[in-house]
Amino acid sequence: MQGSTVATRWWRDAVIYQIYVRSFADGNGDGIGDLPGIRARLPYLAELGVDAVWLTPFYRSPMADFGYDVADYRRVDPLFGDLDDARALISDAHGLGLRIIVDVVPNHTSDRHAWFVEALASPPGSPERARYHFRDGRGPDGTEPPNDWESVFGGPAWTRAAPDDQWYLHLFAPEQPDLNWDNPEVADEFDDILRFWLDLGVDGFRIDVAHGMVKPAGLPDVGHADQSRMLGTEPLPYFDQDGVHAIHRRWRALLDSYPGERIAVAEAWASTPERLARYVRPDEAHQAFNFHYLGADWAAPTQRAVIDESLATSTAVGAPTTWVLSNHDVRRHVTRFGDGEAGLRRARAAILLMLALPGSAYVYQGEELGLPEVLDLPPEYRLDPQLGRGAEAGRDGCRVPLPWTGDVPPFGFGASADTWLPIPASWTPLTVAAQESDPESTLALYRRALSVRREDPALGDGELDWEDAPDGVLRLRREPGFGAAVNLSPAPARIAVPGRITVSSVPLAVEDGHVTLPADAAVWWTSGRGDLDER
């Protein structure tokens, strides 16, 4: 995409920046990020060089899961602003050539949603309860859950509505009851929700738990415990049912009825890349997150295998591959790749590898600053429901607010000295302001790489060819005339650079057409390209 909102199949190679709304920028001084704060910082994103912005949920919610428990899909939670703020943000973004993608949460609602409140007040078998999955319990007195399904957040996936009452299904927190997509009323309601936001001007939707809406007939047992470890690796009866694809086809037809190529991005977990590719067939979602790539170890054979597999399976259905290194649900990749200087070196090299690959790329807020995971949050701030229900670690550490300016917290995040999660004082050299004055900073690296990616006709959508390289080095070619090499080994490697270096993760000197590429470093070059070679 070239900074335009004209329909150009922009989604096939767009760079999409994820904003975790609570933690990007605070516009009203309460210590929590909001829509006015985002609106004020849109020029930063335009300068960074991304094509679109994905916003996590900002709808009315009691915040049991920080907005992924929606009480009203057509209202903005007062914590984040109001509908006028949403309209103004969309308008300003479009004026800067940025598209806006919003989250939609169709697998479950909040337990404070009007539908669920009505369901609790209605008898078994009522139309109100038919919007959700209510079942009688097992055992002589109905005191056992209806089956052995487990919540992704830990513990049973069933909660009893009241003593002597039925149980309701929640694949996440008890405050997030699952909707019954076999009920036509549910499908009609979400058609209307999508139209509401499309009419306000959004350019697409990220579909939360896109693999989860349809449950198998009879709700059969899994047969064993520790089910969350099977997610994305083995089949589960409550995820990735074939019936979900009818929903995605219905939504694709709805999106295609609007101008401007509005898109759907599926957050889908599947047991194989082939099953994941089904979500992006030509009449379903436009993109699906590539979690197999996100989880790949920092090793050349592993990275190449995942890249090859991802490209093959998405190409088979005519879809672009997506690439992502971090998001609001996983540990930041600076820390995953080793933390400290080693982790940052690898993260800087990883972004050059990712942006050189065919398809669309996602950038999670703060990764352009080289932010690490915050591992030492005080216990009183660790509020993630995933942590409280038996998971190994919560997700709070990747959601700490961004540092913008100044030498002490809150680093220009907002007017309040207190932020909803504390910002480490050690982040002084990582602020946007500090990095803008340093040509070797991680922010400068991202800006340069994104600029070259936007200008270079070889990058974005297209083909990739691997070239011979020393052990532990990945070397690729994109036509016309683009080359890249990434050293994932622990030792320096001497490689030929047949052209002009355009971006490198570390300073490099060319001698006799070669560079010595240090461990955990990457380089891009162009050759035979006229004006690009001369820049």
C-alpha cells in the first residue's frame, strides 16, 4: 500500500500496527490509554511507515478480560471515550493514509451483556437461554459439569448459573459465556454489528477466536485433562469445527458488499498449517495470523522450515501469508529471543527477516522501540485472568504502557503520574524521543526498513527464492534485484553483497563486495536497480 485508501488489494502486503488501546497513549489523564490519546499520536504511526492500525476492543465492558468481554458491541466504553471519538479517530487516520481495523469478539459476550442477563432471569429451555450454551449438569443432583471441557484460562469450561440451576459454557473466563451460533438470532445480530462499524468507516475486523464459534453436536468429552496445551497442535472438539467456515463465508460476502476492500483477519488456532489455510480461502477471511511463525525458535533450519511451510500452505489457497513476532497475548520477542543485548540484537535482525518475506506483516506497539517483557510487575498489578486461573504466566508484562518522552515515568504516556501498569524507570533510553535523535536506534531501524519496503517493488506480495549461504545463515532473493541475509548462528559469517546496502541491523562495512555479518545480524541490499542503487 502506498498511503492511499483506494482499493488496491492493499491487504496482501500491508504492514499493520497493533495498538493495545489501554497502553498506547492516555488522552484524558486517568493513567489508561484511550481513543483521544491514539488520535493525537496518529502522525507518529504515519511517520513510522505502517499502512493500517488494528485496535483491540474499546467497547462497553466490565473489563474482566480487559475488553474481550463485551457488554455492548455498539458503544464505546467511557474508559476509552465515546462514539464521536471513534468517528474522529477513523477520519483522522484516513486523512493520513492509514486504515483502521477493529476487533470483533463473536465467540462470547460479557456476562453483563443484556442477552446473558436475560438468560439468567429466564427458565431452562427458554429462547433467552438458547442464545448461549446452557446444559443440565451430570451426576445424581446435576452437580457435575456437563462434560470435561476445560477453559483456556484454566479450570472447567462450565459454571453453574446458580444452585440447582443449569450450567453455562465459557471457553475462557466465567465472565465470558460462549454464544450459541446454531441460533440464527446470533448470526443476524453479528451481521448488524459488522454493518454498524463498517458504516462508521472502519476498514476491517480482526476476528477474535475465529476458530471457536461452532461447537459439535452433543458436546462430546475430550477424554483427558490439560487441554490448553493442545491448542494449535492437536484437534479439540470445541475448536476449529468445519462449521465455522460457513460463518466466515457469510461475513466475507457482507464485507465484499462495501467499497474499499474491507477485510477480515482471523485469529484462528488450528492443529496444522493446512487447516489454518482453510480460513483464508478466496471466499472466507482475507488473512489469518501465522502463530506457527511467531513460535519459531531463533535457528536457521527452524525459521526456514516454518517460512517455507507457511508460504506453501497459504499459496495453495491463493492467500497472502502473514508474519508476526509479538502481540498482546505473548511474551515480547526481545525477551523470548534471549532478553538483554542478545535478545535485542536478534529482535533487530528478526524484523529485517520478517519484512523481507512475501505477504503482510504485523507490528505490535513498542516493538519498534525494542521494548522487553516486564517480568517484575508487583503482584497487585498482575490482573490478567489467564494468570489467576492456573496459567504459567499472565500477559500483563507485554501490555505495559509505551514510553514517549522524558526521563522518568510515565514518560509522556499521559498527564497522570500513575499508569494502569507501572512503566519501568529503566526505559528512559527506550522512549520515542530518545530514539528519534539516535540514527542507530531500533526506532530508526524500523523507520528505515519500512520506508525501503514501501518503496521497493520487490518487497511485499510476490515470490521468494533461497540462495546458498554458510551454515546458520538464511539468504534470500526477491525480484527485481533485492537481497537479504540473516545470520542466526553464534559466529560471524562472511557473505557476498552484490549491490548497495539499504538497511542493516548493525553497522557494516563492504570490502571487495563482501561483509562480515556478525552473529544475530541482518542486511538488505539492492543490485541492478538504477535509482534505488544510487540512494
